Amino acid sequence: MQNNDFKPLHVDLSEAEKISGKSTSYWRDAWRGFRKNKIAVASVVIIILLAIMSFAGGPISGHNYYSNKLIDANKSPSAEHWFGTDNLGRDVFARTWYGAKISLFIGLMAALIDLIVGVIWGAVAGFFGGRIDEYMMRIADILYSVPYLLVVILLMVIMPQGLWTLILAMTITGWINMARIVRGQVLQLRGEEYVMASRSLGAGNMRLLFKHLVPNTMGPILVTLTLTIPNAIFTEAFLSYLGLGVPAPLASWGTMSSDALQSFQYYPYQLFFPAFFICLTMLAFNVIGDGLRDALDPKERK
């Protein structure tokens, strides 16, 4: 081997400072991971289509959800009534999409209230710790020890029956799970270096809490939120089956299923459509929650 077989490598030190790949943010990286989950993306499309049809379904059918013609009672699906009619002659297609509006509204509002109350309660308890944490979580434990459905049914019986009463009944203890998740995340993050650095620069408690800690718990919060919505929809359907759902003439998938159950043996299509959309919506939100969990978990990224 001779010396002329080797050539010196000339390295430009200025090139070492260049970034080889395009920089990306946490949420952009999470979105890229979420898009790879085709089933989760399809579930998002399904939820969007359900939301659009909840407003457009009635006008498309040419019928409304409350008009009844006894002469058209219990008609099978046809060109005039695409999903058939119920025992009062009301168009099932129009009622199904109006029921989608009510059911999705109940699910979203219940999840939103659980989000606000649970995040604030859990974040404050986890950040301050000590006696504040002890008292706040013991209150949550006491509320959680009371059977959830018992609380809901009692409130629905005591208070005037209505849409907001139903939402209040479902959220009075529904926020506890969110609070526990947020508390655990804040307890884990409050000792991180960036929190101590921000505190040393003069940041107050509220700024530390809502500027640094809560935004860094958004992954578990979003996953829990997407799982809360189908639970609320199913709870509404269950209460409607017990006769504690939204009052007439309002319609939801739960009230439609409850009404159709009496004549299921003779007119099964009246139960099939609301039950199908309840199952489809719950499945879509659960798949979205699984997709968000995988996209937001750093351990799952490649």
C-alpha cells in the first residue's frame, strides 16, 4: 500500500451548522403520524359527514322531524320515505338526522364541560399539591364513589326534563376522570427544568400553570376528550330508553331507539337506523381516540 492511495478529506466547518432535515413542531409531527392511520382519518371524515347531514338531512328529504300523518304510519323504506316512517307517520330519515344533531350536541357539550371543569380542577390540584391537592381530590373521590347512573337518574327526576338538564346530569360527576388524568400529568411535569427556569425568571403560578403545564398535557387531554363524547351519546341513549331522554317533540337517536323497540318485531327498520348510527358514531370516536393516542405518544413514533 502506497501513500498516494489515500487523499485528505477537506471538511468545510461551515457546512456542519446546516440542518440536514426540515424542522418540525410537536403538533405538526403528531399530525403527520395521525395521517398515517387511515382508519382514524376515515373516522374523522365520517364524523364530519354526520355533522353535515345533521343540518342538511331534513331539507334533503323534503320532510321535517315532527310532522305526523297517521295515514302514513309504519311505512317501509321507499322512494318517498327513504328510511320509512314510524308509528305516528313521521319520516324516519328526517328524524334520524335531526336526532344526529341532538345526540352530537349532547356529546360535544358534555365533553366540553368535562374538559373545562376537569382540566382546571386537576391542574390546580396537581400544581399546588399538599393540602389543596388532598382536599380537592378527596372531594372528587366522594363524588366518584356515588354511582354515576344513580346521580343522573335522580337529577333527571328532580329537575324539569329538558336538554340542558340532561347535559347537567351527565356532567355533574363526568369531569372526575379528566381531572385525575390532568392531575397526574401536572404532578409529573411540575418538577421539569423548564418550569423551574420559568419560575426563576419571575413567572407567576397562573402563567406556569396555563402557559407551560396545561399545554404540555394536551395529548392525554385530547385522547380522553374523544372518548368522553361517545360515552355521553351512549348515556343519553340509555336514559332515553328509561324514558328520561329529551322531551317530545325533540328527537335523538336514543328516543328513536326507545320508541322503535315496542314495534321491533314488526318494523325492525325503525330501530335499525338510529341504532346503526349510534354504533357508527361511537366506533368512529373511539378509533379517533386510538389514533390520537398513537400520534401523540413519543414512544409510538418512528
